[in-house]
Amino acid sequence: MRTLLPAAALAAFLGSLSAPARAQQHAALPVNTIGSGPATAARAAAISSWTSLAAMPERQSNGGVAVLNGKIYVFGGYLRTITNPGGDFTKQVQVYDIATNTWSKAADMPFRITANGGVAKDGLLYNFSGSIVDNVPQSPSTSLVYNPGANTWATSTFANYPYSQAGTQSTTNARAWIGLDGKIYVHEPERSVLALDPVANTWGQDITPPNIDSRFQDRYAMAMVMDGSGQIHAFGGGQSGTVPGAYQQANTRHAVYTPATGVWTTAAPLPVAKLGASAVLGSDGNLYVLGGGANSSSATSDVQIYNPTTGTWSTGPALPQSLIYANTVTQGNDIYIVTATATYRATVTVAGLSWTGAVSSSWTDAGNWSGGVVPTANDDVTIPAGLSRYPSISTSTPTAKQLTLASGAQLILADGGTLSLTGNLVNNGTFSAAGAGSLAFTGSTAQTLGGTASTTLQNLNVGAAGAILAGPVTVQRQLTLTGNLSTTGQRLVLASSNAGTALVVNSGGVVSGPVTVQRYIDPATNPGFGYRHYSPAVLGATLNNLSMATTPQATVGVGPLQLNDKYNSAAEPSLVTPFPTVLAYDQSRVGTVAGASGFNQGWASPVAASQVLVGGQGLTINEPAGILFEITGPTLTSGAVAVGGLTRSSEPDAGWQLVGNPYPSPIDWNRVSRTNLQAAAYVYRSLSRYEGGYTAYVNGVGSNIIAQGQAFFVRVSAPGASGSLAFSDASRETSYQDPTYARPAQAETRPLVQLILQRQDHSDAASQDQFYVYEQDGATIGFDADYDAVKVQLNGGQQPSLYQVVGAQGLAIQGLPTGRSAQRLNLGVHVAAAGSYVFSAAQVLNQPAAEPLWLEDQLTGTWHDLRQGSYAVSLSAGLSTTRFVLHLHQAPLLSSQKASTWAGELQLYPNPASSTAPVTVVASGVAGNSAEVVLLNSVGQRVLQRHLAVAGKEVRAQLAVSGLAQGIYTVQVRSQAGVLTRQLVIQ
């Protein structure tokens, strides 16, 4: 490994002459130079003279340099101070704020490092290559990451630079950039160019620069940069001389590498032979080759500009001083040079039309533009700062080529307006979009979107040629991809809020690179903490990539994502501390683990937050409403997603699977292929911190649209079966609507009744429940997997529960055979609090107008026609499964025909019970003034007896069962009307 000599480093940080290994030169692309906005075709432009800016307080060189969030970071390298004028290696980080022209310091790197390179990606700063000088002998550096929000450095999860792993890394002049394909490229002049695929987290694509006259050394000290079309240009260079660390014989070489073919070709040579120059891509699409020298002993201030479209060179304004290996970055239209002793800036101005706002704010009024003409698809447009009127686009559909929004300038893309660009959008100002306003990229070559300012759009349409991000972008409504969108390390956010949630339409294109997807949690049924069934719309992410963000609608602060795998094996899971707030579901646990028996036994805590979240599978997370779930993943989900291996054991409550919508768009459950699964889907609604209920959809009844980010339950068809789901792009919705959980239903042609039970004087969803019954060819009066949906659980909180009792099952949706034969449907009713409740028929469809819809109350003997209005009733807290009956296709009855044969009902809860808590007994339909409650053991012996008063044909009591052995008991309620009997299990 080559080490760095302090004397050479001193020369580098003085910004004059240096050996070629001595200062990191940053070859910048739009992703690293936010808002540079290059096009594939370069345009006529002008570059200003160089302006001196604030210099670094402490002279630092030979380290990494990168732009992140409008700031230039200088990290590692060599440092010379007043107290140490001789200088030494450093782990210091200095930060230049472009907006304020000031320097500050950030947290030190973990160790002293030099000759390193860096890139900005996804809001973080990454360090690759370099030499750790604290180690003896010096050793290659691992990959590092800096988080500006936390002001901390850590070891990156990215794979180490391969030469670091091999222990033979050259520390000579490391250069790093992010390509249009999202890969991270690192170049050391003594070696080839290597590319890191951040998705696969592997290094590859070994690109070897060409030799001249078969001399390996003449690849030293060259400048390299990628242009706006993704081709890599290599400029100049020189052969190593006889003096260690010195180079001679600079050359005019200009070679171009095309990644698609893997071939280097020769292009127009440099007008001036250079080695140790710096190269950067300007916002005009031209390549700027700055400084350098004829050899390592003679620096120059020369600036050469190459136009990739015309293949020609021109000369730019000279640098303020002669420089070799100058650290060069771009931000917006500006090019920055940072040396140990000075900071310089030059601005690239692209020719075109300028907005004046002389007449109005109308884009289409020629009087508002320089030259008195409205821009066309061939015109570059600039909106400058300092004006009293700025353009607003509403009902019109204007066009332009490149649009540059200056810092301090504004553009409003209002509801109904569409701006079509054939070139780039460089947003350095304020780009405001509202309603259904759209930005459409319609160029014939890849276009760039970005700038020094964040860009927030309602709708973004990417044309077939594709687009590249050069700054942070947020889409609030719809992203339509006819071509590919490359994030190139910039932050792309699919936003969600109380106003709506963004969706993606893949119409031939995909997003390449990481994406952040948000999911707003609606507080309608529970504004506080509660379980939210969630499924990510990205692939390759972990729980570590999931964060919570508050919004103005939040009334409670976010809680931590808490895992605890002790929950999975605890004798009493509810007592585990800390209690997990993130749970997965495993049906194989039902009937085999401790805790409350049945459905809830399936919940289990993930073991580690580093587990990769699987597409199409769900979690439940206990967090408050009014917040955002925000997840960033390497791949936005599109195409086929298969979820297989779904099983069902023999336990009565087994077979449930928590799956999820895997896409960044709503899906239609009718368009999801399933094998060995019942047809219904069940979506959870939180009512309180630990309580809620499920709404069902099956066969056109209920809501078939499942929102982005929504996990839901399905059930395997039979014990022993293996079920699967096949999601595809055909399952997805492709038009934006306000993405609530229910969209407008299709017209119903079948006979259907929607029965509602709600608390009197309450209209919110948390105070009511619904039961559907409809008629369908092929359905039966029993449970049909293709036509019916079960009642998963009784609703929690204060929400009542309403369903049909069919044998041992409860149905939330019941499909009946056609034919209009009379049907008697026993209803299950559960209320948590005693009070007044109302039955009503929300829908009675495709039924004869004169046919009544009878609700029979067997306790009072009342038959009520729900077509004539609602039925109010006073209910005691608890469960009733025989009191109420819904009659379909029942002809009008005479009073003498309505005699009830109901014998009453007896309910026990909890059941099974524990010997440590009392059992509540509720008997309805009891005649007389008094009754006797008797508890018998398994051999018929009386173990408890009580006499109770009857009030309103009801008996209610609590039985103390402490001290009783585990087993099966019989509870009897005896009255003059007869005996009501039910078994009680004590565990």
C-alpha cells in the first residue's frame, strides 16, 4: 500500500503543487451536485468569472469533499493550524454553508484518514477508500457514513471498497460519484474504476481506463467525469517520472467510455496538455476541466470547456490561482472549488427566455416574457428573482425546454394546469403545486429534475425517455412512469397526509434507486395509540428503515418501535416487559402456545429490527393516529409479487394469514389471484390502544379497494391446505382518487340487505357495526368460502358487534341461494356497554317494494318491519345469539302468526374461565319474578346454587369460581319458563 508523505500533503493543502496522490478530486454528477441539471445535449451557455468566498478557518486538504443539503463537507485528509504549522493528518470535518457563506465544524470522523473520497446519498454522507493513518502500518479504511441530523459517524452497511479488503488499496487520488444508474463509482488513477451496486451491496463493473503507448503509468493523474448521458470521460494524465511522487509528460488524451458497450473510444483531445486537472459536469451539460499542469511542478489556472453535443472545446475564465487536484463540486448552476486556503465560485448561465411578469401572472401572455414571445418546447426558460409578479399555470398546458427557477423566484402550478418540459427542471427557488396540477417530461432524451431547493409536485409524468433526479423531490398525488426514473441518490418521497396519499402507475417504466414511501394514519376511529396493520411498499427494507413522523393532525407523540422476542415464549405474554409494539402473525402458534386461546395466540414479536420485511406480508404496529409511517427501501415494488407457503393447522381458529398490499398504490382485491384461500379479505380498524374490529369484503360486498400500506387478513381454505397469493401490476389502481379505505361501490344488481346496529345518538364508525346478506347463484345457507365472510372477532372498545349465527360460526357477510324462499337468520349481538341501540336497514336493494324486512325481537315478542324505519331497543352489556332474528322474503303476518317459540338464552363470559376471576351469567327470556342459578360438576354434583330476582325478563349475576378444579361444568338457570343450560370450562 502506498502511504502519504507529510511533505507532499503539505503541498497539497497549500493548493499549489503536489504529487498526484495528494488531494482528493471529486468528479461530480447531478446527484452529488444538487440541482446541476445536466441534459444529454449541452446548450449554449456562459460561465461567469470566479468569485472568492469565505476560506476554511483551518487549512485542510487531501480528504473527502461532497455536497449535502446545500452544504459542502470537507472530511479527513491533512490539517495545518496555527498551533501546528507543520501540519498532520486529521479526522476533522469542516462544513461550508452555501446560503450563508460561512464555515463550521461537524463531528469528527472515527479515526484519522487521508486520500479518501465521498458521496452524498439519501440524505447521508458516505466515505469510501482512503488510508487510516492512526494504524501502524497504515491500513485501508472501511466504508463510513455520516448522519447530518444526528451529527454522528458510523460504519456503513455498504461493502468495503474491494482494495481495502485485499489490503492493497492505492490511496492515490480517490474520486467518487454516483452514476445515472444509481451505482457508486470510485476511481483511483493507479487502478481501474469500480462500481458499487447499492441494492445488491456488491462491487463490480471493473472499468480500466485506456493506456497510451502501452504504458500503465500514463493513466496516473487523469481527470474523470460522467456526462449527462452516462458516458465516462477521461482527460489528460501523465507518466510517472524518476522522482518519487512526481509526474511528467502531461498529455492531451480524451477518451470516452460507454457503459452499454463496455468500450472506450477517442474524442476531441484537450487543447492544452494537462495532468492533475479537475473535471465537473455543469448545469448546461458541458464538461469543465479546471486547472492542472504540464507536469507536477507547474500548475495552471487554465479552464477548458467541452461540449459533448458538438464535440468541441472552448476556453473559460481563468481560475484565480494556479491549481492542481482542486476539490471541485457543483450546486445548482454554480461550480465551487475548495482548497485549503481559498473557496471560489463561478456561475453557469444558460441562454433562453426570461420571465418579466410585466403584464400579469399568466404564462401564456407574451407580454410577460423577454423578447415578447411565449416559450415553446424548443426554448430554455429562466424565472429570475426580485420580481413583483411570478407565473401561475392553471387551466393552460404550456411547454418549454429547460426551466431554471432562480433562488428567490417562484412558480405556481395550480389545479388543472399542466407544464410540459422537453428539457430539465432546475429548481433553485419555490416551486408550488396544488390540486391536480401536473409536470410532464416529454423529451426525447433523459431529463433531469432537481435543484438546490426541494421540489414538491402533485402529479409527475415521466416520458418514455426517462428522468433523473438532481435534488430532493416529493410527489403528493400520482407518479406516472412511462419511462424510468433514476433517483441517483437523491431523496424521492411518495407523500401521504390527511389530504391524500400518492400512488405510482408503472406504464412501462420503474423507479431506479431508493424511495421513501409515507402512509398517513387516519384518526377517524381512534386518534390515540392503537394497532395499525401495515405492509411496506418497498422491497429490501428492514424495521430499521421504518420511522414515524408527527403531523399537525397528531394529538399524541409517536412511540418507540419495541421488539421483545420473550413475548413469543412467555407463560403469560400480556405481562412481558417491555411489551412489544410491533407484532407479526404466525397461525402455527394457535393452540400451541401460552396465553389466551384462539386467534390472538398467533401474534409474535419479530426477533430483530434488521430482519428484511417481505413484500406482500404484514405487521401490526401500535402507534397513534395523525402520524406518518415512513419507510425507505432500495427498491420500489412493482411487477409480480408472490406470497406462498400459507398453511392452516387443525385448530379451530387456525389458518389466518396477515398479508399486505405490496405496492405504492391501492389494489383491487378482485384482481389478486389466490390459491387455496377463502375469498374474503379482512381489514382491521383500531378503536383504542388494544381494541378494534375487522371489516370484511367478499364477492362484491364491502370495499374491494385495499389502500397503500394496508395489511389485511386472509384465511387458508381448509386444514392441511397450502395457500398462496399472486399480486401483479394488474391488481393495482391506476387513477388517483382520495385514497380512503373505501371507494365508490359498483352498482349492485343482486338482492342485498345491509343491516346496521349502532349506539343511539351516535353516528361515528366506532359506534356501529354492519351485517350484509345477499343472494347469489351457487351460494348455500351454510358457510361458503367463495361467497361468505366470517366474523373474525367481536369488536373491541364501545363498538357493538353484529353478525349472523350459522352453527358454530359467525358471519359478517352471508351469501344465500337465489329463489326468494323465506329465510330465518339468527343474529349475534354483542355490546360492551348497556344502553339504547338502534337496528336499521342502510340498504335494501333489488327487493320487491311491498315486501317487508322483518326483525324479530324474541325477548319482547316484537316483529318490526325495517323498511318502515329503525328499531330502537335497550340492551344489557354482553352477548346474545338467539334473541334477534332477521326474516327475509317473509310474507306479512297476522298478529296471531307472530307468536314466539323462543325459550330464552344463557350467556357466560369469560368462557373458558379462570379460577382466579368471577364468571358473569346473563339469562334472557326468563319468566316470573325469581330464578335459580345452579353450577354442576362433570358428574352432576351441585357445587354452587343462588336465588336471583328477575328484572325485565333477565337474570344477571357473577359467580365466584375460585377454588374450583379445572374441568367442564354445567350452568343452569331455572325458572317457571323452564331450564336454560350452558357448559362452562374452567382452566
